[in-house]
Amino acid sequence: MRIAGITVAGVAVLVAGAGLFSWWNTNLLGEAEFCDGVVNSADMGSVLGTQGRLSTVWSTGSKVPEVACGVKRASKFLGSEPMEVTLTTAVYKPDFQFQTHVWKNPSTMSYLSKGGTGAVSDERGWVLLPDSCRDKVGTIYPARRQLPESDEVTVVEAVMNQGTTDRAALARMLVKAAQRIADDAGCGTGISPEASEIQNPSGLSTTDADAVCQLPGFRIPQDALVRGEAEIGKEQTTGSIPGTWSCGLGFSGKAGAKIWFSAAPGAHVADETLLNGDGFKDIPGAEGKVDWYRNAVVLKCDTKNVYFSMRWSDEYYEIDPAEGISRPMLQSFVDAAGKQYQCPSVKLN
């Protein structure tokens, strides 16, 4: 009887231990949805991983369609590092992904080629909400408010606060979250969602001085180079022409300087939302506008607008290249890239 009692007690301990292990390390009987129902546990699990338990860190909740939440995955005894993601609706200038340091190197992002407009990396991503959602979706960044300004767009944004994630999984979650929010706001397309697809960046390759960023005829002006500090080096591209495209040119030399060149067609970046800003001025004799403060150009190419821009790193500023070099460099880029997008030749002033 004593042996039987020990056996029964031992089995009970094992069962209890197994139950605790499952509770700590799986999502068994856990939350089925996150962020007020915007994301299901399967999609969240694909972003944060399956080895651990998913739980809500914070969620603001709201009576208006939006998202503002943090979700984490933690485990015990498995040795897995904790992971955490923040998901929010946010407003930005339409070309934020090319112009802001927050998004770092646009040539390392993976741009959506199907399922929506957006981009992802290992650590963050965004998907654009339809323009019809402009007055219907609330935002938490940069401050909680109902309406974006006339020169802003609304996106669903994800940031990995801990760990890195699979890009395809992050894109899939963001696309579905954007569709859910738009549907809840009554501004969705009403069309069955397509599976998201992304275009991953290329590897680094040696730059051809006569075809920088693999654009025939694109040359960096000699005055833009600084011997020993910033000389022609290696480059990386992402996306595809005539779609959204970006190239990161890494100069050789001790400065570690970089310049990013980007282009994007169509309504997302180059429509009136962007041009509502004060910086864009007409290009004389051409159907286009230029903003020298942000080194950006919008041209009418065939039946749609196309956006071109360049941005350089702080390290490039610090080596003090020739004064006024941005103008001939942007002109050279627009001349070469514009041909790929079937744009007319223009002289930037």
C-alpha cells in the first residue's frame, strides 16, 4: 500500500509538473486574440515564436478603430530569449521610410510586392492604411489624435522591443492587422485579402563607378568623394523597378559614410498628400516638383507620379564634402533612375 501511495503521488507530481511546463512554455489555454482582437494568437506566435507563452504587456483599448498594444513571449527552462513587439497605428509624412533615421537603412528593408503597401525588417515594419481611413482611424503616435494632417498618412506599425523576427511572418501579421482595422472602421476594400509577399534585399556588391546602384549612367560627382574618407565602395539594393526601390551606397574609407537613393511610384508616396507639404516647388518647364531641403523630386511619368530622393548618413556630413554637392548628385540620380521609370528628362534648379 505504501508503494502504491508513493506511485500515485509521484504520478500526480509529474502531471502537475507537466501542466506547469505547458503553461509556462506554450499558449495552451492562453489568449486567443491580442490587441483588442486585431491579431490572432497564430499570427502573433509566428512573429514571436512558439517556444513560450504569449501574453499582453499593455493595451490601451479604444472606442475608435486603432491599435496600441505590446505583446511578449516568455518561457522557462527552454533557454529561449524573451521576445516582445509593440503594435500601433501611427501617422507620418508619406516618404518617412526614405527620409527618417528611425527606419535606418531603406536599402535593407523588404518591401511588400503583394498584399499591401509597406516594408519590414528583422526588427520593425509598417503597412499603409487606405486613404479612405484618413478620418476614421485613431492613432497613438506621435500623439493620440483622430485625424492626420493633410500631408500625412496613417500606417499600422510594429517594433520589436526584444529579439528579432521572421520578415515574412511580420509582414503577414501587419497586413492582416491593417485589413482588420480598416474593416472595423468601414474603410476596407471589401476584397478578400491576398497573401502578402515581400522582396528581400540583395547582398553587398562592388559599385560600378559608371553605373552606381546598377543604374546605367549614374555617376557620383568627383567633388562628392573625399580621398581616404569616402571613395566608391559597395552597394546594396532592395525592391524592384518600376516598383518601390532603394539602394544603399557604402563608401570605402575610414569615415564609414553612406548615401541612400530611393524611388517609388504611385499614390502612396508621390500623390497630393506628400505635395501638400510646403517644401515642394515647381520645376520650371517640367511637370514635377523638387524639395531641396529633403533632396526629393516628384515627376509626372507616363500616367503616374514617381518619387525620387537621396539621404546621406551623419558620417558623410562630418567629412565635409564640397559645398552644394547635393544638387548635381540628385540631378545625376534622377537622370539615370528616371529613365528606368519612363520619366521625362528634367533640369532641377
